[in-house]
Amino acid sequence: HSALPDRMIAAIAAIAAIVARVAAKAPPTAWPSEEPFWPRYPTRTLQVLDGTWDFVPAIAGVDPTAIPYEAAKELVDKSTSSMGVPGSCDVTAPGVEGPRGTFVYRTTFAGSPGVGSLLQFMACSFYCRVFVDGAELGDHRAGGYAPFWMAAPAASATRREVLVVVNNEFNSTTAPVHTGGGFYNYD
């Protein structure tokens, strides 16, 4: 079986050539300005809303299902905090429970008058309500491991506001999949 060492030598040489080609390329100096993995649509504009959002830290005792838009907007208008999105508002050391309560996030995005928007959220744990330009679009109760979409009506201006009221408390009203059930949404 003298051919086996020759095959091994050829394979090692091929791997070495690939490694040399990869090593010769200069590392990137900056992140790309566009997300290369998002699909491109010739008839639609896609905006990734990742970045720094206005933020209200945990507020205890506020019912996220009942807080009016005006009250949530006033809270975020007065807040001096911001939060990176995507991100987690309750990160702490292992074994330490993070802050629990109602949080408010807000950002703006470009819109075209007369054109609606479809907002895609990759996660929101455990409960959230979404408002665009002051109008409530709906809520999400499926937990933090299920992406969801909400359609916003046609814009009347070129700048749109999205405001999200979030609650991460464990309870049977706003986090039903996390009380008395399994960990995953399909349990």
C-alpha cells in the first residue's frame, strides 16, 4: 500500500496551499457597511435597525399590557439611557437574577410616504407591544426564542418611530410559555 502515503502527502500539500492562500489575505480593517447576509429585493428597501436605541431601564409594577403609548413615550423622552440592539437588558453574572420589569425601547427609521413597513423581530423575551408612529401594531407572547413580524400602515412622513414596550417578568399573563410549561415554545 505504497499509494497511501502518496495520497496523504498530496492531501497535506493541498491543505497547506489553501492555508497559505487564506493567510495571504489581509484581515478586514472594518466591519462592512451593509449586512451581506440579508436578502436583496429589487422592489423593496430593507433597513436593519440594529444599533443604539433610546431605552428605559426596568420599571417595577408597570403592567406592559395596559401602559398607553403616550406614557411609554414620555418615559423614554425623559430617559438618558440607551441600549444596543440586539442586546439583553438583564445580563448579570451567572446565578444572579437580572432586573425584572417593564422596559421601553425606541428608535427611528426611514419611511416613504404612502408606503407601509414590515417589521421583523428576531427575539423579544418574554412579552412585548410594538407601536409605530404612535399606533399600536400588536403584541408578542411567544417568548424570546420565536421571531415574529408586524405590519405597519403606510407612512405619512419620511421618518418613522418604532417604540417597543418589553416585559421580562415570569407570569401567566405575559409569559405563559415560561410558567408551568416546558422551556421551548412547542412544549
